[in-house]
Amino acid sequence: MNVRKNFEGLFLAAAAVGLFASYASAETIATRVPQIAVATQAAFAPAAAPVDAPAIPTVLVVGHRLTAAEKARLG
């Protein structure tokens, strides 16, 4: 039997079980202590109105194609 293949399957099964178990048993801060959730929201509230960002500088490259004679001259 291929031992590595069996361990890979065992690892994936354990990871899936661990993922679902951690998600199912997790508590949110708001369910444990509502005051912390309100204080956290107040701490991350914006202090000032957002500033309009200036326009992003754009580079426009304009050129022409070389003719066959120009290409031959360049090498």
C-alpha cells in the first residue's frame, strides 16, 4: 500500500474536521461582552471625512512604426 497517499488522506480529513470544529465552537466578541464590540466600533470610526484622492497620473506613449528601411538601418 502507498503509505504517503494514506497519510495525505488522513491529514486532509483531520484538517477538515479541525476547520469545522473551530468554526462551530468559535464565539464572537459581541456575544461574550457587548461593551467590547461597541468600544471597538468607536475606536475604528473615521476621525475625519475622507479626502478625495487626486487623479492618478497617466503616461501616454505615442509613436510610429518603423519602416523596413529604418529597421534595416538599426540592425
